Amino acid sequence: MMEGSGAAVTANGLTKYYDSLLAVDHITFEIAHGEIFGFLGPNGAGKTSTIRMLMNLIRPSEGSAAILGMDTVRDSLAVKAQVGIVPEVSNIFPELSTLNNLTFTGALYGMGRRNRMARASELIDLFDLAEHQHRKAVELSMGLRRRLAIAMSIMHRPRIIFLDEPTSGLDVSSARAIRDTVRELNGEGVTFFLTTHNMDEANQLCRRIAVINRGRLIAVDTPERLKQAAAESQVVEAVFDRELEPAEVEELSGLEGCSQLLPEAGKYRMRTSDPARILQGLYPFMHRSGIKPVSINTLGPSLEDVFIRLTEGGKEAAGDG
Amino acid sequence: MDSEVFEAREPALLDGLRKAWAIAGKDMRIYYLQPAVLIFGLVFPIAIFFAFMIGRDVQTASLFPGLIALTLFFSTTTVAPFSVPWERMNRTFERLLFAPVSLPMAVLGKVISAFLFGLAVSLVPLVLGLLFFGSHIQDYGALVLGIILGNLCLANMGMLISTVRADTPPKVMMVLNVVRLPLMFMSGIFLAIPTLPYWGRVIAWFSPVSYATDLLYKGLGFQDYFGIVISVLMLLAFTVVMYVASVLRMRTWNR
């Protein structure tokens, strides 16, 4: 049992029907111990249903899942004792103070009074909540509530944390503080299952990313490999010393290797699978037109490009089907 | 059952009870002083009672079993129908389900908080009756059983009503009052069950409130109808059925 299985989380053909609606379609994946695993998908793709099945808040229609080698349905309480969860929509008790939210959470996990007071005090310091510890949660800002929610999720020192849109709606510094916390906890060996719409965040934090669309897992890989798969989404971005004439724009768009030209606010973005070919034609073009470059950059595909390519592919396939 | 299994289960049960108590403590802190709970659980029954009883030519002391039964009934059945939909609306009920707390223990925690609220509130008219209005206890056993088992049973009734599919507390409170108001008239609160017409006495068998009321009448020296044994057994039976039904209803929420 436990670590012997080699994976922190295993989903095996996990499927969920709501009446006749197929929300999650036979998804299979594994998350290694100590990994930060990103779970991306558009709204309604099946992310929340997947998390709820992993937490045994809803029963899978088919398939099974294991956390730390324990079946999520059969060993539900033992699984929950090892897992922390931070849902996208805050579910801290608004009428309780910061301190009482933490100690009540500790009581739900079976921590003794002295133990939970000590742990709450430790987390209040760690999350910089000392001056808010006696304020009711309803009076806290969104960023503070998010910090409190994360503090509550680690009250019992879980080995796996499910984070649903952890920085959604937060200002830049609060979001950065939360990402730093995730890195710190991960450094201590905590495994993370992270759902996010923030591609930059997924790129920064996740070792591997799974993309789910219309209930089906359509890719699982490292961010870099996923980006390689979208190689045709590379861009050469040029800024010149003057605006181009319409004829020059047309000539630029016809450069060998340019699949699409996107002029935008004085920048000319040429989409290509081979930036070197564009550059070979770009210098003669500038020479012929008497234009000087201000800057020329080549940009690799972003995770957002990959996400859009994968999920729009799914839409087309579904539409075709 | 071998001893190893028994030893493994005992701490799990104690652990579950500790968590249920933590949930009850949290509910007491949050909900006991909520205006809706105080109005529907305390002010409402007293106002209704006096609206029906003032001007009737009866001994004041004879009103107290009914008053205690009504405050017990309303106070105990108010807490869960307010707190459960409130927590579902705020998604805080989900937090209980994220934790390693079994659904029967989560339900028990809610029942305990309703039970203690009802107990505290129903003791107020009892003490007032004893101190100022000439009530006296004739049968301590019946009175204690009536208060304890009545509260326990009706706390479970409130819990069961709180599991109706409704997304806000007012909608559940509406369902609650649809159930409570008819029960109030068919349970011997305003007229002791022995004094009801035949059809009233038949209907009274189907209301758990009747058995609590009957024990209170007996305890305060008035004529009872069912007898202590039947009342106790019926209250226990209603308690178990409504507790199990609450757990089963909640299990269907997320399936």
C-alpha cells in the first residue's frame, strides 16, 4: 500500500456521467510523489468533476482512482486525511475568525487541542496573518482569504494538495506570494494537483501538464515538450523605423516560411514553423525597401498557443464527429 | 467480531464522535444567535402559543406542558434547516466533506447542536412554570425522557427537513413551516391528546411531537394518552428512522 505503488495519484479510466451527459471520459494518468501536476482545460472540460471524483465527493461512473496507493472510494476517509484541498470558490467559514477557521479545520482532522493551537499559530506566522487572526473571515480581503484557505488546507500537513485556480482574481503580489508558497511546500515534498487558466502560472510551476477537453485527456507532458508539439506556432516579431506601405506589408507576408502576418501597434508578427527561413528573407527585404530594424525577436510557442491548438482541435473534432 | 477488529473500530468511533462534537461546537458559535434562528426557534413558538391560549378559561399551570412542547419543537427543528442550506449556499458544508469525517458523524454533529439549542430553550418555560406559575413535577422520569428524547427526535426531524433540495435557507424554512404548522395542531400541544376528538387521537399517532408532548403532560402531573413505554419507543424509532434517512438523503446530493 501507500508509497509502494510509486505514484502519489493514479487515475485509471476515470469516467463520470451526469444522466446521459458524459463529463469525464475514461481518463488515465499518474502523478509522481513530489510533482506539481497541472490540469488545464476550458470551462466545462471536466476538471472539477475529476477533482471531485479524486476526493470522493462524487462517485465515478466507471474506472477507479488511488491516492498514495489507497482507493479513493473504498478508503475515502484515509485518503482525505492525507489530502488538502483549496477549491476555486472560497469555502472558509465567513462567521469564524481566522484563528477559529484554522483550529476548527484541525479538529476536523482529529488534531488535539494543544496540537491544533500550536499549528494554527505556526501557520498564522507563516502566512503573515497575525494581525488578522481575530478578525472574522468575512472581513478579510480576497488575497487574505485565499492565504487563509491555503493555510487551512495544510493545517494537517497533507502529502498531496489539490489547488483549484489558486491565484484567480488576486493582485500580482498576492499571486506571487501564493506561487512562492507552492514552491516552498513542494520543496518539502508535498505533491500538487493544480488546475489553472493561467498559462504562465502553469508554465512556471508545473513539471507536467495534462490538458483535458470535453472530458477527454488530450495531452500529458512537460510544458517544454507540449510547446515543441506546437512548433508551427513560433513567431518572428519585427519592429521597423517606419510604418510599412501596403505593398511592403504584402511583400513581407509573402516571405518564404511565413504562414501568417499579424501587424499590431507597429509590430509585425510573422507566424512560422522555421524562423531561420524568415530571417533569411527579412534582411534582403529591409535592404530593398530602405528600412532599418528597431528590433527583431524570435518567440517560441507559448503554452497558451499549445492550449488553444489542442482545445480548438478538440472542438473541430467534436464538430466533425 | 474478533478483538483486533474491535480495538481498531473503537478509536475510529471515538475519533468520529470528537469530530461530530467539533462540528456541533462550530454550529453553536455561528448559529445560536442568528436572528432567523432566534425568531423561528424562540419568538415564533411563544407568540403562537399565547395567540392561541390567551383568554381561554384554563388553569395557567395546565398550559405549560404545551408551551414547553411547542418551544422544544420549534427551537430544535430550526437549527439544522437554517445551518445546512446556509452552509451549502456558502459551500462551507463541502469543507466538512473534504475532511476525514464520515457523513453519519457530520449529521450527528448537526443533530447535537440542534439538540443542545432545543434543550436550553425548552428549559426556560419549564423553569418559569415551576417558579412562577404553579407547575410542579409529578413524574421526573417522564419529564426528563420527554425533554431529552423529544429534543433528540425533533433535532433529527429538523435535520431530515434540511436535506430537501433547496438552495437557500428561506426555501428550506418554508418547507419546515409547511411540516411544522400542521404537526403543531395534531400533537396535543394546544389540547392534550386525551381531550382530542377520535380522529385527532388517531392522527396524533403519526406525529413524533405527540409522544414528547404526552411525556411532558405526564411529567407535569396531567393525564397522558400513550403511556411512557410507547412514547419512549416511538420517539426512539422516529429518531433512528429520521437520522438514517438524513444520512441517506445527503448521500444522494453529490451522486
